[in-house]
Amino acid sequence: MVKHLSSERVAALARSGQAMIIDVRESGEYAGGHIPRAKHISLGQLVHRLKEVPRDKTVVVVCRSGSRSKKAAELLSEAGFRNVYNMSGGMQHWSGPTVQH
């Protein structure tokens, strides 16, 4: 079962540096605006890039609406990651700052 966090809670974790945020959207979506310091690993690449995800830190996955990130959270949990969360509502519910590039 996937655990969820609100965008407000994710914003607090991002500000404090207590979590790694992984944006699983496609490159164009990520470039159009993402959470500051979020790592971009598209959902299709995640299984091949698991070594880039820390096992000793809280991990929050995010996408546009929460569907792809839910799949990513399930994948990470099945791969043995314990502190994995899906950001509820995805970037559609994000009201914090974003970075474009």
C-alpha cells in the first residue's frame, strides 16, 4: 500500500532537506516547472536508476496528477525502499515555488 503526503507536507520536507524528491514526469514536463532540488527520473527509467535513490532517506515521488508517482512509489516499495511517499494530487496541487529549465 502506497503512503501519501500532502503538497504542504512535501513543501516542508523540501525546505528542510529531510527528503529526496523524485519527479517522475517526462523531460518536457520537468523542464516546464518542478520543485526546487527535485531529482528528475522519469517513471520509465526508474527501474534502471534505483542506485540513484537513497535507501537511508525519506523519498517523495511526484508527477502531474499523482498517478505515475503512485506507480513509482509502488515500484520503489517492491524494490525494498521503506520510507517512500506519493505526493497527493501531484504538481496540480503544488503551490510552492518551482524552477524551470
